[in-house]
Amino acid sequence: MQAKAPSLARRLFLSATAVSMIVLLVIGIVLSSLYRNAVERAFDRRISVFLRNIVAEIANNPRGSITEPETLGEPLFFIPGSGWYWQITRISEPPERKSSRSSPEEGFPTLESLKIPETYGGLRQAYVMGPDEQRLRAVERFLDLGEDGRFLLFVAGDSFEIEDEVSDFNDALLLTLGFILLAFMAIVWFQIRYGLRPLKNVTDALSEIRSGQADRLQGNFPKEVAPLAGEVNALLDTNREIVDRARTHVGNLAHALKTPLSVLMNESGNVKGPAAEKIREQLSVMRDQVQRHLDRARIAARVAVVSTTVDIAPVPELLVRTMEKIHIERNITLSTKLNPEIKFRGEQQDIEEMVGNLLDNACKWAASRVDIEMIALRAPRASQAGSFRIQVDDNGPGLAPAEREEVLHRGRRLDESKPGTGLGLSIVLELAKLYGGTLELSSSPLGGLRAELVLPAA
């Protein structure tokens, strides 16, 4: 079973959505990274202010002695484990280290010892771990006072402020990008529907042609679709020309064969003897075979054309009045149950021929009653065309199952006492098959034969 092809609109929508998600994801990552860098720079500048104050304090001390800075103005440096720390380390003789009251007793390793490279201005910047697994943002600066000594100045602050601010920004960014994605998806869906509408118009126009409501694609199509519409119309014109030529050849063949056969039949009638009888028998077979194949060619050519639509209800009504006149001496009651909404997707003469043969056969064998009913049938799928059923019941003798199969063969007659050629039901069956329909014979509730003819509806 062939897999169902994906929808073009769905394919375009999913591909556009996937690309949009990737682009917005990249934009989100870049914006989040840029914002984090900006927050870190602002935080580092804040720390650098404390560093400059410490530098000023040491520079003003006699011979670079280390004392607790008094100009920092930050109470958190006095609270143990607060997350804000400073540390001054003399790396020249005599070595000395002094830390803020908030710092742990063991102090902090210098960023130089951690192999953190210097950045602009001789600063080292990095994230380090503090007491109780605190994540700190630290800045370290080298200070050379010549004879007064060389120092490493270290200031660190709790990075929670950075993480908290970046997290708030990411939440707002995610919400904004999500809204942008939804808006873009709605815009893309609208554009796809609007852009593919001409194809929907072509589909609707083809459906009208198939149902017989139009014979060509008509309308103003975009320049991308117009060549397709033109080719379809050209194909329809070519198909009509082929069918017209086939009908002409069928008619010519009918006249070319019927006339010689008729002459031979007439001439053989003047000759007596077994040979003449055999000739007449074979000529009759030839004439029936020629007529059969000509009828099939005529029917096939007609069905091959894009169908028209026919209102069904008037056909049985007209045929019932005709049958009442033909069988008036037998007092047969013909009743109808019609559906005026049903339309046949085919030719008028074909539905008349099928229903007429069914009614004629029922009237020949009915004792006193013939019923005809039309029933609309629901399509098995929404995408498929519907159909309808015509039931013809009589109260005649009926047929056995084996006999039902036999009467559907061309020329088979089970009772030679009844008028006819035995072609009626076989013609109905052949026409029904050419339209994609069926003909079934079964027992009727009236006691006789039921003929069920199923055909495509418009």
C-alpha cells in the first residue's frame, strides 16, 4: 500500500517553524551571553571601586603598611560569610596578609597562583569558590610601590547577584522569544494558506469538471499556476477530440458492416437447404457480435468523456408512464419512491437505457406489481464521491441463484415465450461497469426478482 504523501502546507509550515526555532534559539543564546557579559562587567566595575579605595589606603600608609581600609563603606565586609571579601597580600619582604572580617581564617588563594591570566589594566578576573560553596566573582590587581613593597589586592563578591539578574533576563527573554515564535507561526500559517489558495481553486475547478458542472478550468490564476491551468485545458480539449474521432470511427464502422451483413442475410433468405440455414445462422451470430462490440465501443467512448450530471427523479417517472401504456392490458401497478436530490454523474441516454431495461424486464415477468426505489449511499470516505442505488422489485416467479448469473450473459433467455432478445440485463451490467457501478440480482420482498443498480452520484 502506497504511503500517503505529506501535505504541502504542513511541510512548508513545519520547515518554516523549524528554521524559526533554530534562529530564535541562536538569537536567545547570543543575547543571553551578551547580557551576562554586560552584567559581569558592571559587577567587576563595582569591585574595581573597592580595589581603588584599597590602593589609595595602602599608598597613604607609611612604608606601605597594611591596615584595614576605612573608606570602603560596605557593611557586608564586616559580616562573616556574607559573600563580600577583600584580601591584601604582600609578596615582597616581609610577607604579610590581611583579610576582611567576613573572610575565612585560611583566606583565599591568589588568582595569580590559580594561573588566571591578566586582562586590561593588569587585572585578573575569575569565578572562585568561597566558604560554604559560595560562588564568588573575584578581581585581583597587582600593586608595586617600589621600596614600600609589592602587593596583590583581592576583592570578591557573591555571584548570586549576577546569576539572579541573568536568570530574570533569561526568563523575560524566553517569554519574549516564545511570543515571537507563536506570532511568526501564525503569520507563516496565514501566508501558506493564502499562498496556496490558487491550488485549492484549481482543485475545486477540477472537481466541478469531474462532476459535470463545468467543462474547462476557468478563473484568474497567478502566473505560477496559469501554465498548469492552460495545460489541463489543453488536455481536456485533446481528450474530447480523441473521443469525437472514436465516435466517428464507430459510426463509420457500424454503417460499413451492417449494410453488407443485411445484404447477405437478405440474399441467403432466397436460398434453401442446410448450407443456407448454416449461413443465415452464422450471419446472425456475426451481426449480434458486431452490434455487441459496437455498443461497447459507443458506451466506452461516451463514458470516457468528462461526465455531465443528470437529475434522476424525472427518468423513472417518464419510464413508468411509458411502461404503463405498453403493458396496459396486464393491469400492472407500478409504484415509485424517488429522491429528487440525487444526481447521476453520466449521460442522460445511459441512465435512461439502464433504468428502462430494468423496468421492462420487471414488467415482463411481474404478476401484478413493480416497485422502483432510489436510495442515496454515503461515501466510505469524505474525499470520495458518493453513489446511489436503484432497486426494482417485481412479484413474478423470480430466479434461482444459478439462473441469475446466466441471465446476465448477453443473449441468454431462460423463457423463449417472452418477447425480447435477451440483451437487456447484459447491457445494463456493461453500462454499470463502465461507470464503475454494479448490478446485482436477488430475491425480492414481493416474491419475485430484485435488481439493484449502484451508480456514481454527482
